[in-house]
Amino acid sequence: MVTVTETPVTWLTQDAHDRLKQELDEHIARRPVIAAEINARREEGDLKENGGYHAAREEQGQLEARIRQLQELLRSAKVGEAPSDSGVVQPGMVLTVRYEGDDETETFLLGAREEGSHGGLETYSPNSPLGKALLGAKKGETREYELPNGNKASVTLTSVKPYTG
């Protein structure tokens, strides 16, 4: 049996891609600084009781994890302009929805969290249950999706427009 895993594509504007690339470059440039800090703390003596050494190692671990995350995100990113205003839900669109039994609406970006992090919008992944249910929907359509507890929920799309940043 062969298992194929698809790398999810993340839609990013050029600005978001550039911002994430700059963050990655800054983190990579910090590697020698943290390595020097670890070496300096190591020379202080007993590593079991050396809080500075352990803090520097923890910082190094967090930095490396973020570098790997950014590298993978940028490797799988689709960079370009916002999707066309076709009225059909796709990644990179700002959606307004109304949940069944609720008069309130919710507006969010369907895309990568990094894309919406500067726009003040809540961001939902296209791979989330709600995101998957809404992909391909048009204004006025009602879609059903599964909640984490196994129940079903219905949501009506009231607005769809491209994200402009």
C-alpha cells in the first residue's frame, strides 16, 4: 500500500511573503548570536544548575522551530495577487457567514494565519472543517460541516470578497 501525503498550499500576497521571508532571514542571522550565548554560558561551569545555559538552549530550540515553520510555509506558498472577485469561495477571500440559529454574522479570512495576522481579521484555514465546507460556495448558499464533538452545524455565506491586505 502506498500512502501519498499532499503538502498543503498556502496562499500569500507578495507583501505577506516578503514579510515572512524577512522574518526568516532575521532568525537565521540570529543563529550565531545564540550559539555564542550558549558557549558563553557553558563556560560558566556546572550545567545542571546553570539557568542561563538552559534558557539559551530553550531560546535556540524555539528559534529553530520557527525557522523550520517559516521555511516549510514559504516552500509551499502560492504567491500572487488576491483571488479574483468571482463570488466563489477560495483561499484568500474574506467571508461573512451567519450560523444557523444565530442573528449575528462573523467575518474572517480564509487562508494562512500569517496572511491575516496584520489585518485584524480572524483567520480560518481552508483545511479546517468550516473552511472545507465553504470552499466553492457562493453568496446565499448554506453549507453543513462537522463540529469537533461530532455534531453538525450549518452556516450561510452572506458575503465573499477578495482579501486586499
